[in-house]
Amino acid sequence: MATLIVSYPVVEGATFDRDYYISRHIPLAQSAWGEFGLQSAEILFPAAGPQPLAGMVIMRFANQSDIDAALASPKTAEVVGDVPNFTNLTPQIFRAGD
């Protein structure tokens, strides 16, 4: 199994609409990348108090080639283009190996 983690490091003046992220953005990503083997998406938000991240999602694929195909898809532009609708933060992407 291969993992794609997208996190949103907090900076001063950060905004992050959790409701939009859960109800619109993650379903958009699942729709865009489902055909490329996206198996699951686990959303995590920080506990109360100062934290380094506003949120993150852990996306599971069968292998790294599926992640490559998903990210190379034209549908990825729509997913990335949706980010300003819920945050002013720059997403950070991390891949964990098979």
C-alpha cells in the first residue's frame, strides 16, 4: 500500500474551512482519483491548543504508480484549483512508501 499525505501547515493569518473541506473538497478528490485506485481518505484535524497543522488527509492507494497516475491526471487541476475555496494555506504533500 502507498500513502499520499496532504497537510496544511499553520501560518499567521491562516484560514481553514473544515466544513467545506469535509463536504466538498475531499469528495472532489475522491471523485477525481477514484479511477486511479484511491482506496480511502482519512481526515485529521488538530486537538485543541497550538498545533503545527490546520488539518491533513491520509490517502491510501495500492502503489506509488497509482499515486503518479492520479497526480498526472487532468482532474488534479480541479482538485488543486479548489484549495482557495477552503484555505489560504499552501498544502504540503508527502508520500509514504509501499
